Amino acid sequence: MHGARDFWKRFSRNKGAVVGLAILVLVLATAIFGPLLFPTSPWEMTGAPFQRPFDPEFPLGTDTLGRDVLSGIVHGARVSLLIGFVATLVAVIVGVILGALAGYYGGIIDDLLMRFTEFFQTIPSFVFAVVLVAIFTPSIASIVAAIAIVSWPAVARLVRGEFLTLRTREFVQASVVLGQPARHIIFVEILPNAVSPIIVAGSLMVATAILTESSLSFLGLGDPNLMSWGFMIGAARTVIRTAWWMSFFPGLAILLTVLALNLVGEGLNDALNPRLSREGR
Amino acid sequence: MQRLQFIAQRVLKGVVVLLGIIVLNFVLVRLAPGDPATVMAGEAGAADELFLQQLRKEFGLDKPLHEQLVVYVKNVVTLDLGFSYRQQRPVSDLLMERAPATLLLTGAAFVLSLVVGVALGVFASMLVGRWSDSLITVFALFFYATPIFWVGLMGVLLFSVTLGWLPSFGMYTVGANLKGAALAFDVSRHLVLPALTLALFHMAVYARMTRASMLEMKDQDFVRTARAKGLPESRIVRVHILRNAVLPVITIAGVKAGYLIGGSIVVETVFAWPGIGRLAFEAVLQRDYNVLLGVFFLTSFMVIAFNLITDVVYSLIDPRIELGA
């Protein structure tokens, strides 16, 4: 319990992080409970098209087909967060495994894995994601896979770095001398000590994943069955001159969510890596 | 001599990566659902049987995989990126036609983001804790979290629709038929919004990085020494801190060039900028995979070239870099 209180004390010292957490909780609540408040499908035509916002019936207006913009944003929260978190989780798992292998074994394995990682870091990641989703047809699975494929290298490099330093430490050397199997040393001895930077990087990656997802669906590469923020803006792009609200509000939703995740990530960094100086951030 | 060797090494590395991308393209087409010939032809069912057979022959799709790969690599190396069935033109022609517009856009955005970003970061680092520092920090946080297509649309709303200062789409005024300086001015007017849109996100990144890096350098021994020697503060900042603080930013800028080019797909879509990004968007809409893979190949090539240039620039700026290594 003491640890948790300490953690919160350090986290809450960063005011931005607390604000970010509050926004994030709000977005999460919207994603979980929002669709209960707006049970009708966000694809359904519920009013006249092009209704301006700040109207009691449609607070954020309606779109070109008379769909409720607020309902779209509420339902879109679920899609954005789901894709952001799942894609990050997959990327972290892949990155941790490859980074751990490279950092633990070193030598030729490290060389090969790092050349492989560099390759994926060199290719323009968003273009690659567009190609992947387009070729494998847009669906929640292909979008998650594409984002994970372009995101894992950063985790792999981070984990490799941690492993390189940790594996020379005495407690690791002791396990090696005791003849513990490599799998045990990697996952039980070293990995728990590398968790903090992974969590920080992961929280920032969720933010990037949400931005990438919104760009993909803006280009028409979203899952055609799911309402998403990027899709709403993409669909409203051509009527920006007459109907600003159709793209303004979904964009605001993306901005707030991503901002919240970035702020929380920085707070986590302060709370989990207290040794690092706070100056400069 | 050493520098030449260093550059040759980097070029070789770039070539290897490029070959990897060609192989990746090859694998992608084979992994895609459906017959590779229909994938190359564009939308399934849209191509006629005669054309499909021609494609199978051209790419040796009836031969074993490794032979197909050899044919494919040969084709790409000779700049034969296939044919766009949709547009009835060779992909390489389409790409060459669109490349200059994208280079102009990304080049402008690159310079803009780096120069303004570094300037803002330096400025903020010199005013730590004051309101202008906070303002720059908030600006960076904000644009770091904003989807660029939304920034673009809001820019159109503000500067084109509401204020009427800048054009909102295209690269030229349609039907104006301008020449010389008037043309250059016209293109620059059209360039402002897209370049700014593309640059803002990276500007935020570089501002944050420069600020952090400057603050880190301030406490270094060599800075203390310079101060102890009684050098004027402006010289210390300029020569001792800035030069060292900017190095990591330049490295990142080179690495991030890929993101800039990726972002151009979205920005060119918003502003109907006639470049490769817009071409990619059209290819996505029409499921014109040959064009899309061509875009992927060309943008990768551009990123590799960009990285090479930053490596060389870096080696010129940083006296510590070991060229032989």
C-alpha cells in the first residue's frame, strides 16, 4: 500500500498528468457506458441532414445524412480506445520478446534482430500501414495488425537497451551461475526490472496508435462496420465550408484523448522513474 | 577519404534496405487475399481475362516462387513498377509526374519544422519557468496531440473560408496560366497552408526535444568551463550549448523524415495537393494496388535518401563522429 501511495504522490505532483487522467477516465467512461445512453446505431438517420449544433435535440448537430454527430463521437470512443490499446498491447508483446532476446543473448542474434528492427524503423511507417490495411481489406483486425507491425520496433530497442545493462548486474549473474534456464532469467529475473520504461513507452504508444487509426479511417481505411472519429472527419471533409461542426467535434475528441494519454504518460514517467531529473521536461 | 568510405557504407546499407522493401512488396502481393494477378490488376473482377494472362506472363506468375521473385526484382530495379490498370498508365510515369509536388511540400515542411521548432525550443530553454516558456510548452503539447488532417481542415476554415487570406486547395490557381515570378508566387501561396499543416506536428516534436536537450547541455562540464573562462553568455549559448544540443534533434529529424512523407498522404488529401500522397489516396479508393506498392517503394527510397543526407550533414557538424566506424 505504501508503494501505491508513493506512486500517487509522485504522479499527482505533475498537474498536467492529473488533468490528463481525469480526461482519460471521462473518455473511458464514454467508451464503456456511452453506447448505453445512445442505444440507436450511430449510422442511423435520426434527424434532418446539416442540422447546426447547440440544438437541444442534437447538441453537436447532424451530418450530411442526418446522423447524430454526438452519437457518432460516443460510439467512436470505443473504437479508438479499443484499437489504440489492443494494437499497443500486441506491439509491446512482440517488441519485448525480440528486444529481450537481442539484449539477453547479444552477439549474432542481437545483430540479426537489430538489423531486422532497423529495417522496420526505416520504412515510412504510415505508408506501410496504409498499404497493409488496403491490401488485407480494412477490418478491426487488419488495422490493429498494421499499427502493431509499425509500432513494435521502438519497444524492441528500448527493451534491448534495458536488458543490455541489466544482464551485467549481480543478481542476474547469480542466476546464470545457479544454472537457471534462460527463459526464467529473461522473464522472472530481468523483465520485472524493465517494466517501468515499458509502461511509460506503452502509454505514449497508445496515443500514437489512436492518431494512426484516425488517419487510416480518415483515408477511408477504417472498419466499414464501425463508426470512428477519423471516418467522421473524412466524410465531412468535402463540406468543411458549409458544415464545420461535422469535422470540428470529432477532431476535438481525438485531440483531447491523445493529449490526455500523453499527459498521463509523462506523469507515469515521473512516478515510475523518479531518479530521472524533472528538469527539461 | 574517410568520409567517402563512411558515405559508401551508408549507401550500401540503403541499397540493402531498398532490396528488402522490394522483397516485402513481393511478399505482400502474394499474401493478399485472392490471385496475385487480380491484386496487381486492381479491383478484383474489374480486369479482363486477357489482361490477367498477360500479367501472369509478365511477372511469371505461373513459375515457382523464387523465379517469380527474380523477375520481380529485375523489373523493379529497371524501374518497371508495373502498370496501373485503373489509370491506363505505367506506375513509374505516374510517380515521376507527382514526385516534384511532394518533394516541394515535404521539403518546405521539413525546413519549416526544423528551423522554427529548434528556435522555439532554444527560446523556451532560455526562459524556463516564465510564461513564454509555458506558452511554447503548451503549444508543443497541443500540436503533438492533434491529428494533422484536422489541423489542415481547421486551417482551411480559418485562413481560407473565414479570413480569405489563402487558397484552400491545389497547387496553382486554376486557369490562371501564370509564368515566372508570378507562378512562383502563386505556388508559394498555395504551399503555405499544406506545408504549415504538415510541419506543425514535427515543429512541436523538435521544440520539445531542443528545449530538453538545451537544458541538459547547460549543466555540462564544458559549458561550466566556458563560463569560467569568462566567455560572453551569447557565445556560450550559440557555440557551446546550441551546437551540441541540436545534434540529437538533427538525428531525430532524419529518422522522422519517413513520418513527414507518411503525413503527406493525409495532407495532400486535405488540400488536393497533386503529389504522391494524393496519388496514394486515389489508389486506396480505387484499390489500385500496383500504384500503392509503387508509392510505398518510392517513399521508402525517399526516406533512405533523406537519412543518407542527414548522416552526411551530421558527420560535417559533429567533429566527434568516428567516420571509420
